[in-house]
Amino acid sequence: MKAFWKLSLAVLKMYLRDPLTVALSLFLIVFMMVLFGLVMGEEQFKVELPVAVWDRAQTPDSAALLARLDGDEFLVVESVGSEEEILTRIREAKVIGGLVLAPGWTPAATPDQLRLVRDDDANKWLDLGFERLSALVVATGGARTPPWTESVAQLSVVKNRYIDFIFPGILAMAIMQVCLASGVVLLEAREIGVLRRLRLTPVSGLTIFSSVLTGRFLIVVLHLLVLVAVAVFGFGAQILGSWLDLTLLVLLGTLAFMALGIAVAMVAPTLESASLFLQMFSLPMSFLCGVFFKVDSMPAPLEWLSRALPLTYLVDAFRGTVRYGAPLTDHGTEILALLAWFVACLALGARSFRLWSRDSA
Amino acid sequence: MINAPASPRGETVLEIRHLVKTYGSHRAVDDVSLTVQAGEIFGLLGPNGAGKTTTLEIVEGLRQADSGSVRVFGLDPAQHLDAIRARLGVSLQKSRYWGQLTVEETLDLFRSFYPKTLPVAELVELFDLHEKLRAPMKSLSGGQYQRVVLALALVNDPDLVLLDEPTIGLDPQARRRLWDVIRRLRARGKTVILTTHYMDEAHALSDRVAILHRGRVVELGSPNELIRAKNPHVSVRFTTLQPFELAGLAAEPWCLDARAADEGGFQVIVPSLREGLGALIGWAERQGIGLDELETRAATLEDVFLTYAGASERAPVTIAEPAGSAS
């Protein structure tokens, strides 16, 4: 056990002693997050004002109102089937608020037949959206302003700035980057010959292997702590999911990407080619897997490609957990996909690892 | 602080019997038998590909023998690997350590692998590492690095130390310094098995050497025994002030061989220094030839070694070459 921890810490120390690597792997990713966070600001909602509408009237009149609202330059109508759904959408910052049309609603109805659901603590600029909404409803037939009764909910609405969008994705990307490099660390240990020297001590191959990976995992934790600190204290980003769920996701992502990194390193003939092979994975994944923009906003072929890559699933799971506080049970697909990658890479990596460590003799 | 040797002097530490290892159709080790006694420095010599590395790898438990037996401390490496490795110290020629770790951290790391260890302070003392303790491994000079490598081979206070080319690439001063350290290991009762391509080193350090050639032990004994058995003659190189007839010199009864030396001048082989040198000087006086730049040289371990290197790499060398032409 002593050997295990000494070796794990040695791997961590070595990483920290290499300022260039630290700079490249940590600083770069923090820098990207900060840069995008500052530059992109809050632009997302300024172009679209999505509103959830629960139409209980279901008359031609109500349909006409909905069509009219949706036809507006800024408003986007999203039909929902319950008030609970409206609240959820507000909490997830998918809509600025919701309208409930009572069963007997008509264009001339009194305000008590139309209800606006909104968050108590909403941003000031959302009021502009409600004013626009109100003007449209009034213009449709009602004479009174405001044309509705308001029900104000106390919701912890997720923030929806660009930084809030990329923050969970960046966490996933950091896990990918550090874990993929684990294979290179093992390869390097073989190439300089220290692996062979270690094998001549009474320490087992499994201990060497697992402590190198544990050391790399400590680096993952370090990266995540720095990123979370910058996002939370620097930008006021929120983490809504439970820490347990997050920890489990971090572990799952670590397993999947370490297995991938090792499998690639085992297949690569040399240290240099391994670095190149890994870039072939990490570079496209950084751009294609939904870290910086939504996967479904890409052209179909790219979307298919991204659905085949493991980072997409880790990003999705992280975004759901960090941003919306979704429980892990909501991420069954993502978890299965990551497990599948883990098992496949493990099968490939483990087989070659045996051959490989024998060669290192 | 270093304990008395666990294996009393004279006890067999390593016993190899009829060891065979083939790679495909190539017999890397072909019926090798050796014993190494406690407290001796044993030189394992041979040209590249002679089977030294494979033999050591089987001893270290990194490879399995095809047939034959190996016993380290009386134990079979195939079965008692951990027990053997706990008492084994190794320095590998091609192994580098992690350059980012300091000397102290590396020593500390390797100490954590063993149940029984020497204190860092003692290793530092033994290998004179005081000044470099906090330095990253990658910042060390060749000599410093090799001293750390030896210190790492000793962290577990081993009974048997395997040193693979411990002084390769070092300047002469650093080599001498390392020789002193290796001799100190013997003085502390360690058994040392040394592989080297430097024959002066093998001669200076080894109590006994084995020369491996094409997977077989072709010579085994103390360096001096091997030299005497192989080539007891002395070579004398000289230049003359006047020209003379080489055939006349070669016809002298004490002259075993006479030829123009590669480096200029002449070289004769005489049976012994006492007999041959006097005869040569007498001959020169009788001929009225003035001798200049006279240089004598007895055969060395290198000459013995080159007999085998020559068999595979160049024409046989039966006559000692002047020192300095060694490759």
C-alpha cells in the first residue's frame, strides 16, 4: 500500500514539475473558458424569448393566439401540458415564463382566465419580454393591461449565459484530456526503461499500473477543482446536481477515457505516434462533442459522428447534472454509452497490455 | 549500518545449470552453467548478442528458461520471485528514471517497494550524493546519475547486485570513482555480477569472469588465469634508427613473431619479458642497430576477449595488439 501511494504521488509530482504540460493542459482550458465566458456574455436570450404555453382552452381562438405569439419576431412558443412542466422549463432556463389559458378562455376573457407564470427572481431584462407578450395578447382582443393574473414562483432558475453552457462541457473535456494522456505516461515509463526497473522490484505489475492511473486521477481532480473554482467564484456558475452524482460521473468518465488512452497507447508503436493518435481523438472531440455548441445544431453527418464519440455522452451527462440538477437516472443512455466505450477499450487495451509489458522485459 | 552478509562468504549465491533459451531458431543461451559465490565480483563478458542479457533476465525472473535450472539464494526465480527480488539489487544499462523526480524522491520511492531498506542518509553517504539530493534526476551529470543508479540498486540492502554496464559513457575520472564504490560493495559482503564492455574494468574489478560467446561459456576463471592460459607471451614494439632485415629478426630463436607494426615501427612477440627483452637488446647491439621508442606490453583480458569477438566479427587475432586500439 505504501508503494502504491508513493508511486501515485510520484506521478502527480512529475506532472506538476513539468510546467509546460501544466500550462498547456490546465491553463489553456481555463483560458478558453474565461475567454468564451467573457466574450460571449449573455447573448443567448437576447435574440429569442421562448415562452411555454399550456393551452387548456383548445379553441380556434386560443390556437390563433398561440400562432400570433409564435409569429412574433422574438417570441417562441413552446406548447406544454401541465403547469409543472412550465415550472421545470423556467427552472432550466429554457423559457422566460409560461402562460396558462383557462378552459373557457376567449380573446375577450377577463384576466383571471389567463395566467402568467414567472420566476420571482427573474432578470430585469425579461420584463421586456413580458411587456412584449402582454402587448401581443392585448392586441389580440383583450382590452385590459395586464391581460393576465400573475403567479410568481420562487424558482432557482439556472443561469443561462454562455459560460453556464460551456462550463459542464469544459469539465468533461478536462477529464478527457488528462485521462487520454495516461496511456502516454505508461508508454513513456516503458520507453525510458523505468517500467522495466520497477518490475525488478517486489512491487507487482498491477500495483505499478493502478498507481500510475491513480496518480493521473489525482491530476483529474486537481484540474476539476481549478475549473470549478474559476467558474463558480469567477463567473458565479452554479452546480445544481448532487456531488455524489458528479463524483460518479467523474469516475465513469475517468474510466472510459483512461481505457481509451491506454488502448491507443498500446496500439501505437512509439511515444510520438501515440501522442499523434491521441490528438486524432481529442482534437475532433473537443469541437464536435457539444462542449462549445450544441450537437444538434450541427449538420447531420457531423451530428452522427459526434454521437459515435464518447465525449458527447460525458458532456451531456455533465450538462444535465451540473446545470439542471438532473439525477443520474435521466442519463441512462449516456452512462451506457460510456460504459460501452470503457469495456471495448479495456478489452483491447488489456490484451495488448499483457503483450506490451512482456515486451518491456 | 549495513548488515553482515546474509550469505556467508563462499556460499553459492547464484547457480546456473545447463541453461537454454531459444528465440525462434536462435539459441540465445546454449547450455550455460555458472556458479557465483557470496562476496565475489563476477564479471559476465561477451560480445553483443552473446547471451549475457538473456541469462541475466532469466536470473531476474523477467524471462523463463526453456530448460536447465537457475537458483538464486537457492531459490527458483520461476517460483520465488518476490523473495528473490527483495534481496536483489539491479542497475540496468538502458533504464532511465523519471527525470522530473529529485534524487531524494526517487530513492524514497524505491525504498517504499521493499520490506527491508537502507536509510537514505546512509545511501547518500555511501555514494556521495549530498549536494545533489534535491536535484531533479534529469539535471545530473553522467557520473552523478550512475552513482544514483547504484544507490537505487542498494536501497534494499541486497545480497546480490547485478550491474549492467555501470560505467558506460562516463569519463575516466568518474569511472574510477565508480570502481571504488563497486569495490566497497564487495567489502561490505555483497555479491556483485557485473557486465561490461570495458575489459580493463572487468580486470580491475572482477574476482572471476566468464566470457560468453554465442550463448556458451567459453572462458571461466580469474582474469589473470585466463590471460596466462590464453596468451602468456609479451609483445614488444619498437622503432629503429637504422633500417634492418625483418626476416633476420624473425629467424632468431627467441622471436615468436616479427612484423611491421600497424602504427609504424616493428612488433615482435617474445615468450617472456625477462628472456625476450634482453635478447632483443643483444640482437640490436650485435646488428649495430639503435633502438628507439621501445614499448612492451603483456597480454590483457581484452586480448582474450577479442579472440571471441574476432571469431564472429573479424579475422582471428592471435597476437596482442598495442594498448589503445581497443574498441
